[in-house]
Amino acid sequence: MKIERLDLYHISQPLVSPFVTSFGRQEERHCLILALHSEGLTGWGECVANSAPGYSYETVGTAWHILSDFLIPAVLGRELQEPEEIAGWLKFVRGHPLAKAALDQAAWDITAQRDGLSLARKLAQPYPEGPRRRVKVGVSIGIQPTIDQTLAVIHHHLDEGYGRIKLKIRPGHDVDLARAARAAFPDTLIMLDANSAYRLEDAIIFQAMDGLDLLMIEQPLDYEDIYDHSRLRPLIHTPLCLDESIHSADHARYALAIGACDIINIKPGRVGGWTEARKVHDLCRSQGIPVWCGGMLETGVGRAAQLALASLPGFTLPGDISATARYYAEDIATHFSLNPEDSTISVPTAPGLGVEVNMARLARVTLQKETYVYR
């Protein structure tokens, strides 16, 4: 398949409610949407970089620059046989995984369409059991003004049918919150996400929560740290999950080699795409390490690809792939709904991503667009 044309969109959509983490407050979500065209087919990708360099050093601005000046010229006009080729084509650019992941996703989508396979089935080709039809999901709750308000939000999402709750924490908003949540919801799966807000010297904070039967504590220490997590892990009983520290399958291998975590959150954008995410999945599965799929407030374009990844057999914990209505009143692509009886979302089965992009809605939320044509 010759890559004939690519369209790059910078979009912004308002969130249903503000999302507050240790990085700050977010009321709208910026991202890049990429359309890859070949042989009458269109493959869609989403770059999950935001407007500020909080979670990652990448922003929509840096991603636009890297894609338009380096990555897109490197793929335009080339013959694409299988999506795994993309990573090799882009290796000359160091870093910038969120930008690379948009092209990787689009390549997986368009080749799955060509093959008449859903993205889930194409990703699952190496596994005899194939993909799951439904994926267990949870909901991530940002930092609320008070603990009572947090408990009310938890209650609302449990009523909606979510079976796992993730609470964002930061110094001064942690132990009392976790204790209150556990006391109010003794049988609920609850996990905490620190987004790198603590230091090893804060171990006493996590020790104070050891008796709360938490599902996990996610990325408590620095975003580039693996070593200090290996020192924290034997000091606490709650399972320790790494997110920001895992940038590739090699980083996952390093973490597991020194006992830095019990669980890994696989965000395909963070590791450069679905090709590398599947490598992390395979490594963890071979060592009996549970994994789950993290979220970045994706549109339906990214959410469909997340569901396909999370349908692989090694994903044994609920992911952060909430229903569309959790974040957007209106979206640019097919809405996804929660199956409240078992806290799952159904995996698309149509060829490729299996979603329809609403081009009129995409145009309304687009701040900038550029088209790149092979001549």
C-alpha cells in the first residue's frame, strides 16, 4: 500500500467536567488527529499530546512540528506492507513517542481494513485464543475540592455500573481520602494514581494505606525513575504499578529485572504505538506480570484502538477506557457505551478501528489542518 496522502488536524473539545490531577486542572482537551490515505482507504490515528508538558514533554505544538517536519515526510510515498514497519521508518527521530504513535495507529487501522480484520483481530493474530469481545473498564476520578465531593462522584460512577475506581492523589490529598473511600465503599476495587508527585522519603504515606486493600498505587515516584520504585516496593504491601517510567519494552524489561513494580500500565501513546505496546504485553505475559490499558481522555478514534489493545489475553486488570459520555457530550467519532451489568465496553468488530469519524464535527472542532500529498 503506497502512502499517498496524510491529513493532520489539531482539535480541541470541551470536557464534560474539569479533570484535575497533580499536574493541574484541564477543562478542554487538545490533541492531534491524523488520517492516512492509501488505495481508497483511510487509517486514523490520534496523538494524545496535550497543550501543556505535564504528563509528557510532548505537547500538541511539538508533536505537530515533529510530525509535519520529520515523521510524515519519512513515510509519505512509501510502500506499507505491515504496520510493524512504521517503527523502523521513524527510528531516526529520537524520542517523541506520542507523535510516532499517531502514525503507528493509522498504519494498524488501514492494514487491518485492507485485510478485512478488526484491529483487535489483527493485533491478536499471534495468540490462539484471539481477542476478547468485551473489555473490563474502570473510571478515573480527578481531584475534587473535598473528600465528601469525591465520595459523591464515586457513588455516581458506581451507580452508572463502573466496577473499578481510580482516584488521583497528591501530597496532602492522599491517606485521608483513601481511608474515607474504603470506609464508604468496602467492596469496591479502588486504586490510587499519584502521577509522580512523591519521593522515596514519602514511603510512610503509602505504608499508612497498606491495610486498605487497594488494587494498586500507580506511579508514586518520579516519571523517569525505575530504581527508587524498586526500593519503595519492598517497603509497602500494596501492589505497585508503573506508568510514566515505562517508555518502551526495554524499560519494562529493566523494571522487571530489578523488581520495580508488580503491575504495568500500558499506554500505547507513551511507548510509541501499538507495535511496541504489544511487545510490552508479551514481555509481561511471559513473566506473569498483570497489565492494563491506561487512558489519556481519548476521542473515539483513540478509544477504539485502546479497546483493541486491551482485548489481548495478557490484559487482566480493568483499563481506563471509560465510556465516551464520561468526557465528551459530543465526540468526533462513534460513541462508546458502558455495559453496566459487568463494567465492560464492547470491542469493535468492523474492519480496522471499526468507528465512523464524523467529518462535520471534526471540522467544527479543528483549530488547524494541513494536508501532505506524495507527488
